[in-house]
Amino acid sequence: MVENLIIIGSGPAGLTAALYASREGYKPMVITGAVAGGQLLLTTIVENYPAFPDGVLGSELIDLMRKQAERFGTKFLGEDVSDIDISKKPFTVKTNSNSYQAHSIIIATGASARWLGIESEKRFIGKGVSSCATCDGPFFKNKDVVVVGGGDTAMEDSLFLTKFAKSVTILHRRDSFRASKIMQDKVAANPKIKVLFNTVIEEIVGDAKINGVKIKDIKTGAVNQLTVDGVFVAIGHKPNTEFLKSKLKLDENGYIITKSEVFTEVDGLFVAGDVADHRYRQAITAAGSGCKAALEARAYLIKFNLA
């Protein structure tokens, strides 16, 4: 059997694409991955998604999206994609245990935050540790927070957080930033921001939530503790495109290069969400691109009488 459409990924982009395609009667198959839901599952309350004036749990939002897509006939498969063959049509999608064919594909595998990799970090993700300042910054009004990183993202996040936090301390493992000069100048001019170079986090401490971080000066070896309420990790994201290497054009960081909007270089193969978007990385922008991808997949299927 050849599927009309296979959607790879089950975050806001993939689920929105599934909703639009299934309402059109295309009965898409969503290959969710063994761990379904995307980065929203790492957050607690989402306050900036439309139609939820009191906020919504990230996990609840994903669950509602999935139920809505299921209602119109979307099929879900809880496997990880290991490879795809887009050299001929119909396309072939391979998982660890099966192989599926499809007339069209939407890749919505998202991107994963790069974390510090310390054991205590895992315990506090969603409980004071975040990789998204624009998502979680408003929860830290009049609080003291730290931002880890040295690139433009760390600078942008720090400046954004000063709108809410009482103080922002940037921790950077090197003795100078990689960020552009204009961003460094903005950070230096902001009285709420303090910078500690040659510094790494040894441990994040707290009980139900964070109350501090143990930091180490990598030149002197001195260890101190800062009292903080939040840790924002801004050391980049890694798009989930390992299975696409040599298949599609990727940029130097692994993001899919699109011709325009949601179009790839291969007819019938579309992308949606953070797997191609390294700028916005929001649930709502991912959902919007999922809608676009589904509409373009529909147009492709109609054009070639494939469904």
C-alpha cells in the first residue's frame, strides 16, 4: 500500500500538518518517533499559544493536537525513522522495523536543544532550567537568572530576559564571546546584565525548583555558589536530521535548506517547523508551517492525480 502522505515528526508542526491533511480526507500517517511530542514536552505551562488565556501544559497541548488529528482519520505510528529513499517515487520511509511508501512526505522532526550534559540539569528541565527564553522568560519576573552561552543567541536571550528578571548573569566557558560586536555592546550597556568569563556550571541545586548553581572558574579551579531561580541554556540547537545526511541539502548546522517556505529541492517532499527554522523556534510558527506544508502537499497530490 502506498500512503498519500507520511508526516515524520509529532510536534506542533507535524500534528498541524496531520490535522489539515486529514480534514481533506488524505488519511496521513504520522511517524511520531519512539518519544512523541517534540520540545513542548520539556515545558510546563505554555502561555503564548493562542486560545489558552490561562495557559496550557505543553503535554496537554500536544495531546489535544493529536486527538484533533485522530478525529479526522490520521494514523499514528510510534517508531523512529532510520532512513528515507527519495531518489524515486513513490518515496520509501524506513523505520527500525518496517518500510513504508508514500506519494508525498512532510519532514517535521524538529530540533533538540543542546544541553550542558550534567546530571542535575536533567532533574530541573521544566522546573527552572529552560532552553527557550522567549517561551519561559515571563515566569521569572523579579527573579535572578543565569544564561549559559557566548553567541548571539545567548546575548539576545539575556537582553530579552532583562524585561522580566531582576538580574541576568551570563556564564561563558571562554574568555571572550563569539557573538557579534553589536550584540556584545548591547549586553555591556545593560545594567541588569553581569558577565562571568571562564566559568562553567558544575551543579544545579534545589529541591522542587532551582535555588542556585555551583559554578567553577576553569582557570583557578575555584568553586562558588550563586543564588538564582532560573538557568537558561543558550548553546544552540541540533536539528534532528541525522537520517537525511546525503539525502537533502543541509546547512553547516544541519538544518534543511529550503527552496522557499516549505519546499525542498525534491518535488513532493516538504518540511515544517524547527527542522528548517533556526530563528523563531516557537510552537505557533511551527504549527503555521505545518499548515503550509499540508496545503502544499495537497496541491502536489492533486496536480499529479496521486490521491
